[in-house]
Amino acid sequence: MMNFFEHVRVLWWALFICAPILLIEVSAGPDGNWFSSCDIFHKFLSAYELQNLRTLVQGIQSSDASLGALRLGRWPYLSGTEATPSEAELTDSKNAMSSKLRNMLESARIPLQAGLSGTDAAVALAISCMSQRLVPAAFTSRPLVSLLLNYFKRPQVVKVISANLRAACTSVSIRCEVVVNVDNPHEGAIWAEEAGFVVPVFSANLHEARGYNRAARLARGKYLVIWQDDQIPPTDGAWVLRMIRLFETYPKLGILGMNTYRMCRQREGNNRIGKAGWNIDPRTNITWTYVHFTDFAPMAILASMFWELGGLEEGISQRGDCGIVGDWELCARAWVAGWQVAHFHWDGRGAAGGGGTHTSVGVLTCWNRQMWIGQEIFSRRFVRPGFFDEMCERVWALNMLTFTLSSPDKCPYGNQTRGWANCTAPLPEQRAALAAQLQI
């Protein structure tokens, strides 16, 4: 007979040995499926092909939903100037996606591998099996861009920020929303009047890190744009199109700054503003650059990456404090997680006048006390001997593999003849080694 302690010891060892196995069985991957009939897709398609299959299936389902809404007279407008598609246009789009779906399944020999009667049966099975996870961007009326604003005691900017952002998105036919965290609820009625295009959230001086996180949790866009209430947006939305083009062209891009930046934090004493000096990128027809860190705001962030990283760090500031250093801290986490950070410059923003952080009291609490606290925590986490240098070298390598210069004097790294901080073009064999190292 085993005594009590022997029972406990046996049970402990059983849990120690079996728990990892149980965990593996329960978390069978992001596309785990309990139905054996769906295994055929996971067996014969790569992860990339599965994603494409899901996108096609959900695009077809979205077209069906849109056709139904159109026939019922319930097409969802987002702005008054948005044109309603015709039934023929929606049908043609659906047929094009259906044709791609059939070709994909036939190329992978899914009907044969699954022992199905034909392609129609494989399509029907794909629609069932690929319906477990939504692709939100496939469905109408969902915003593509969510502009996040943390607002505090600037009643003069409410209507102009709302009107200008709406005009900017309408000018380029991009579906947008503004999610505003109203940090002083006694002014909530002003923002409530803008509800619709604007999604107001009423808080009580949470301030930047918590305010933006709260707004982001309500945002539905694929791209989040952190905006600040001391900046007046232009009514021209060309910058929105360029921002989206960069994200779509470079899938590892997670953060795109549009304010100030640094190519390498520890080698520069001040933040930069404006273009870095590279020639226009031929893939996007945009002048931009990879950077070490970029600042609030505007700052565009891929929403999926934002939540993969856990959002903005709320532990380096108290409630009511500014979010200084939080932008650099997010950029550092993005680089460490395998994402990329970039910057592109555009003109057209206006200033709304000095705010609370620029008063004598605000400067002391934000730019002195909070900057010291944030930098101290940030440094303990990321500033290790050689660690930032490795980050900077990665940024440099990406820039050298992506961009060219019209003349050497425009090199954003200067004209040093030694060290990494120059624009000496790598030799062909060096380029191949760098590309393999960076997995690009």
C-alpha cells in the first residue's frame, strides 16, 4: 500500500510527464480542426496556400452577403459620396474568385486526394472547412483604417479633426473610423455629436498608453493610426493610400512612423524629421526608409502585430501621465519579434497650439520625470552591450538592400569610411549573404 506522500509523488510525476502531451493535443496549432474531412487541406496545402484558400472562401461569402444586402436595398454606406456597386459587378467579382478557388483546388489535386466526385464537391468542402476563422477585411462596411485619438481638454479641435479625417478618407475612397478616448468625460457631449464616423470612448484621465490601448480594443481596422489632438489633419488623404501601399508591399512591416525618427538611437543625439535621402522606392513609388525607432504621432501600426506584441506598455507610466518612451519601447519589441519599423514623411498637418505637456508643470512631469522613468525601465529591458548595435546593423542592412542614392552626399548615415554607419554599397556576394541573414 502506498502512503499519502507516495500517492502525491506518483501524481506529481504523472502531471509532469503528461501535461506537455496534453497541452500539445489541446493546442493543435492555429488551424486545428476536429473533423477528419478537413484534414485533406492541411495535409496537401502549405500554410501560405491555406491562407489564400481562406481568403478566397471568405471573399465569395462576402460577395454573397453583399448581393443579398443589395437586393434588399440595405447596402451599407460609410460616406455619402460612396458609390453603390451594381449587381453585375458583384457577380463578376464572385465568379472571378470562384474560378481562382477551383483552379487552386485542382492544381493541388484535392478532389482526387480526398476521393471526391469532382471539383464542385471539393469547393463545397473548402467552403465548410475554411469558415472557422473570419477574414474581416473581406466583408463590406468594415473600416480598413482605424484612427486612434487620445483627447484631453481641447474643445476647439473636436469638429475640425473629425471633419478633416473624414474628408481625407473620403477623398481616396478608403473606409475609415476614428476611435477617440475622451480622457475628460465632462466634454463627452462634444464628441457624442460626432458619433457615427467617430466612435467615442469616455474615460477619466487614463492618458496616452492606456487611452490608446482602450481605443485600439474597439477599433476594427486592419491598420491602426495613432493620432494626437495637437495635430490638425489635412483633408487630402493621399498619405493614407501611400501608407497602405507600403504595408501591402512589405508584409514584414509592422510600424510606419510619420513624425520624427532615428536611424540608430544610440548614435544620434536628436530626432530626425523629413526624408532620409534615399531615391524613390521603385516598388511603391514612395520615398521612405527603415528606421531604428519612430515617434508618436502619426504612427501607423498593423493591428494584428499590435495585439501580437500586447499593445502599448502601460507599466512605464502612471494613470494621467504622458506616454513618452512608449513609442520607442513598442518599436524595440517589434524588431525583437521579427517585424520591421519604417518611416515616411508627408506634409500637410497643422498645429493646434501647445497642450498640457508643454506648460511649465507639464514639461516637468512629462519631459523630465516621466522621460527619466521611461528611459530607465526601457534601458534595463533593451539596452545591453551590443544589442542595440545589432538592431542598428539590421536596419542598415535592410536600407542598403532596398534603396539607392542619387549621390553619396545624401547618405543618411554620413560619410564615414569605416564601421557600419555609411552607405557603401555591399558587393553582390555580400548582398546575397545579407539577404539570407535577414530572410528577405
